[in-house]
Amino acid sequence: MSGGIFSARAAAFLSLALLAAGCASAPVVEGQLIADPYEETNRSVHAFNKGLDTALLRPVTQVYDTVTPALIQHMVGNGLDHLSLPAIFINRILQGDAEEAGAALARFSLNTIIGAGGLLDPATEFGLPHTPTDFGVTLARWGAPEGAFVEAPIFGPNTERHLVGRLVNFALDPAILVTVGAVEVANTIMIIDATRTPLAVVRARDDNFGLIDEVLYESEDSYVTSRTGYVQARRRQVAGETTADQAPNIFGD
């Protein structure tokens, strides 16, 4: 990957961080957990996401769960968690958490060396469990406001802060080195991770199959249910009370 791409990724990181810092806090309507000034558009996007889940993601996940042996599923999960560790390490540094940064680095080193490149997880047995974080949490640590609720196509429920964090995570992630391409648009690198993201989405849908089905297909208003559940779980994660694995999106995180 060329130096120009790295420079563009740095520029993307800075510009998106500044955008997050400027997220305005819209007023919260009585009875709502978070401001939702874009509700009409959000509901349209939610309907699209739900339709995509019904037509594609849910059946693909069912096939994956049926034909993939449990051991392989376990190793796939380990491998995906392993690939996320460099970005977790960077975010821990940015959050000023040297202890957790050191734990992430130690976990990555241990599982790389004696864990078959991350397919196995001896680090957990050594007291180094997987503790995910992301740039949305980093922005919260820096004092960026949560912003309004936004349902994004494919990405599902977000706060404005977390949506910016998702984009910056691409720029931070050293695992981008294994992607198939990068396209520069308006001085921002948009990374297409064709080797990891689809599998991670299916894995996240499979891990939370029952919960997501309950939200999307069994609740009276799936939009309100997903909005409430997401915001509550996301706030717990920012407060350090839970992990991203307990706050599933329609299409993973």
C-alpha cells in the first residue's frame, strides 16, 4: 500500500474526528431515550435493512450455521477477533488506557505465536480475554457528544458519534492491509474490506440470531425496539459496563 494511501487515511482520520467533535445534541422528545430528529428517514432505512435481513442475511446465516462445523465456527470467530486487535490496541492508546493497550498487544502476540495465527485462543486461558472497543468509545472518552440516533443502510442503528467512529475505525485498522482495494473520494479513503467484513457480518448475525429475530420480527415496532436496545447497550459499553458483543446491530458492528 502506497504512502499516498496512508497519508489519505491520516487525513480521513483527522477530518472525521473533527466532524465528530461538532456533532450537535438535538433535543430529546419526551418518552424517547435519545434525540431522533431524522425518524422519518431512519424508519425508511430501517425498513430497507429489515428487508435485506429477510431476503439475504438471515437465510445466509442459517445456511452458514447448518453447514459449518462448530469447531470451524469457533476458529472463524477467533480469527475475526484476532484481526480486530490492532485497531483495539490503537484505540486503547488513544483512550489513554495503557493497561488495556498492553493487554491487547500481549493477547495479539500470544495468539499469533502459539495460537495458530489467531485461530486458537490460548490468551484467554492466560487471563487475557477479548475486550473490544472502537473509535466511537474513544470519541466519548474525548468528550464528543453522543448526537442523535441514525439508522444507516447496512450498518444499522448508530448514534452520530458512533457512526463517525465506524468510519474512522477503517482508517485506523492495520488489517486493511489485507483488503482488495482502496478508492480515494473527496480526499477520504473509503476502504472495501472484501476479505473480512462479509464473514464478520454473518458471524455477528449467527451469534445473536435469536435476539435479532426477536427485535426484528416479534416486536410490535421493530424500529423503536432496535433503537432503544441499541442505545441502552451502547451507553453501557461507553461506560465500560459491557462489550460490543452484547450490543448487536442488524448487520453486526
